[in-house]
Amino acid sequence: MTKRTLGKTARRALIAGLVCYGAGTLPALAGDAAAGADVFKQECAECHTTKQGKNKKGPSLFGIVGRHAGSIADYNYSDALKNANWEWSEEKLHWYLSQPARQANPGTKMKYSGLDDAKQLDDLIAYLQSNH
Amino acid sequence: MPSFLTRHVARRAACAFYAIVVALLMFAHGQAHAVPAYARQTGSACADCHAGAYGPALTPYGMRFKLNGYTDTDGQGTKIPVAAQLVGSHNVPARGDSTTQLTEADVYLAGRISDHFGGFVKVATTNDGNDHFSTKLSNMDLRFVAKDLKVAGKDTIVGVSVNNSPGFDDPIAALPYASGLGPPAVSGTLLNLSSSHTLYNRVIGGGVYALYDNDWYGEIGTYNSMPTSVQDHLGFNTASDPGHLSDTGYFRFAYMKDMKRQFFSAGVVALTTKRQLPRNAPSDDITDLGYDLTYQFLGNRENIVQVAYVNILEQRDYGSTPIVNGIMAKPRGDAHDQTLSVTYTFRQSYALQVAHLVSTGTEDAARYPPFGKPDSTANMITLYWTPFGKDDSFTSLANLKLAATWYRFTRFNGAGSNIFGAPPGGPVTNAKDLDAFTLSASVAF
């Protein structure tokens, strides 16, 4: 009897967990941040670092997830990105990085053709999420 | 017994050889294109543009920086476009005395003037032996570039380069004047920096270049040799004057593909000119035709492999046919230079480079005594360590390179043994006697 009660509770907790997982945080949980570090070196590291306050040709990506677009004070953004009224959520990064940057944000200085490998994109975003 | 003329030519060949060895050592040590001034300007690490964080071999990102006229920036104010390099070395030749010396001290003026103007100028003070130093204008590449153009809907860059070595401005940087690597040659091509009377740094010219759709590169240009008085003022020994050039054309076309984890390129190059050497001599019609293939595995930058093969054939229509020892020189001839280089770089810090260098030419008993062959074969093996110049190293804006290099010769002047044709009982020099080992330390800041 006790066993059956515990089983129901566990099933409810599992269902509730799955609902939460599907509702909001799937991309981060799907990605492997360690693998994303390699993707970052391959795709991003020439123009960006994840060091706080260290800009290269592109701005620092430290704490990028949750940051408002064009908001690093000492980086000289394009007008296109200065005027981009969005926050870099994981979903926004997924949308932005899965296509050519100039298609996503016409007028940006960023020359990036986009990452079309879904697994690598998830891993990369998980890595960016981990840099806070 | 060899005639006076034969002995004279052989002596010239020997002098030329030792000059080539010295030049090889200098090129191997002095080629620092990972100029810290660029790192300060862009915020990038040396290793972003150079797999081994010191150069000269470029990563695809480094190629784009060069194509953009050295103008890319982190947008954080004007940086002073000056850098310096010091090189010290311990040289151990197979024959002769070992030396330890300050080999070279360089000043670089390198960086952007505006979004459209940038450049690379190197002034080198080199140790010519016995601590006798000379200062000369070394490499120069001044550029105007128009970026972000669209042609038929595709990204296009158009630029103008003014430089002093045809091919030095090449983005792929596999051609000898850009890579600093060419076979030691008795009769090398005009595009080989190890040839006697090389054009390297002794000419002025340039051309218009374009990169279309990120992949297709083309360049057309022309050059003139500097007057001997100008060469003298710029610090060059006029005995190595490349001669008077006229009707000179330089052409380059290449396909290059950057796939982030890998890169490959295939290109062709041509140089055609009429050369008078000495300047009052009849002119030789010379045409260089070459191709180059490169491949890079970059991956996550932990293990990088770079392979480059360059093959240049030079066709000569001589203006004169001198008679040497009763033999008339041929009116036409070829020179053929080939370079294969493989470099493995671990963690952008530890690298092993192996190069196979071959120079051959048309047999000509009058022009190439004593064997009538100008052929040479050599190898260069370099192991080096560059501790800095990465994003996560002590400094990303300066660097140190510690290198051990072995030069190995298996053929010179057309022979492996008795390469200068010494008579029986005379001092014999074999190709392997020209081997050398060197340890060097270079610091750039």
C-alpha cells in the first residue's frame, strides 16, 4: 500500500518535471557546455572572448545570456545592434546564430554565415549560458 | 685542371651558396608577422591569425585581416602602430665555427590609419657577421581597401597594395615571398627569395586585388626594380641588384574555402618580365608560372595541421649566350622550384615544421659549372615553442619563440659530393657539409 502511494507521487513529480522541462528550459538542458566550448573556439573565438571586459573585433560574450543587445558600454556597436531592442535569451541566440548575422540584423558589423548544425548550436548556447 | 673561368664561376657558386645559407637562417629567424601592434589594435591574440602564435603562416582569420588591409580594430581608440622584435641565435654549421649572436633587431610600423588605409612596414637591423650590423627597409605592404561591397549580390573586397616583393601581399601566404620559405637555389626562379639577385625587397610596385564571395581571389599588378642608388640608401648591397626590369606583370588567381574546422586553397601565379642583369646587358625574357595548394585542419585549435605545396616553373629566353671553356651557353632554359611544407601545432604553442625544398633547372654546361646542373635539394626541420600570444596565456599581446632548426642538404650545384668540383687532392665540399643546426630565441612586443 505504501509502495503504491509512493509510486503515484513519483509519477506526478515526473510528469510535473517534464512539463516544466518542455515549457521553458529545453535548449539549455539539451546542450553540452563542454562540447560547446569547442564549438566556441571553432566558430567564435577569433572575434569574441568569454572573458569579462575583454573585447576583440566583437564584444565580450561574458554573461551574454540575459544581456540586452548592444549594451556593453565600451564597445563600439553598429547602429543596427545599438537599436536592436531585444534581450539575448537562449531562444534569441538560437534564432540569431542559426542564420547569417546580416540577415538577422541588417546593418550589423558581424560577418557570420550562421551555424546550421543543430547539435553544435545547442552546445554553443549551453556554453554561453555557463559563462556568468 | 679547371680553367680560371671555371674556378671563378665555381667560387661564385660557393659564395652564392653561403649567402643562401645565411639568408635561410635569417629568413627562418626573422619572419615574425604576428606583429604585436596588430594584437593591440584588434584585441585579438597572436594565435588567432597564426596557428603557432608567431607566424608567418596564416590562419583563415589572419588571411581576412590581411585582405582587409590590416584595418580591423576592436573599436577602442587609436593604438600606436609600432612593434619590435629581437632575435638571438646559436648557429652550429657542419663545417666551420659555431657562433652565438644577436641576429636581428626589427622595428615594425604596422596597423591602420583609417577604415580604408593600413600597412605593414618592417625595418630590420641584421647582423652580417662579426657583429657588423646593417639596417635596411625589409618588407613593406601599404594598402587601400574598400570593404563591404556587393557585386552581383555577393560580398566583395577590392583593394590596392603597394609593396616591395611580388606575392608578399598574398593572403594565402604560401608563395615564397610571403612564407619566407624557398629552396636554396643556384638558378632559382624570380619568385624564390633564395635565388641570387632575388627581387625580394628590391622592387617597388603592387596591384589591384579583389576577393569575391569570400572564396575567389584575384590580383593583377606590376613592379619595377629600385634604382641601385635607392637600394643603397635603403641599406641593400647593390652587388645583389636584381637588374633592370621592364614590361613586368604579376597575376594571381586563387580559390580559397574556409570551413571553420578546415581550410583549403588552390591557386595559380604568374610573373613575366624583361630583365637586364647587369643593367647594361641584353635583356632576358623571363616568365614564371606556378601553382600552389594548401590545406589546414584547424578543428578546435588544439591540434592544427597545415600543409602547403608550391610549384613554380620559370622559362627564360636569354638575351646573350656567353661562351665558357669553349662551350656556348644555351639560348633558353628553365628553372623549377618546389616547396612542400607540413606543420603540426599543438595547443597553438608547440610546433613541428618539416619542409622539403627542391630547385632544378635546364642542364647548361656553360652557365652551371662544373657539372652543368643547377639542382639543389634541402630540408628544413624546425621545432618551436611559443608560450604566449593566446587568449588564456600570460599575455596575448606579445610573444616569445624558442626554436631549434636543422638544415639538411642532400644536393647542391647538381651534385651530392664534391659540389664545387674540386680537383683531386683539393679540398672537397660535399652537400652535407653545408648542413647547419641553429637554436634561436625571438621576442616580439
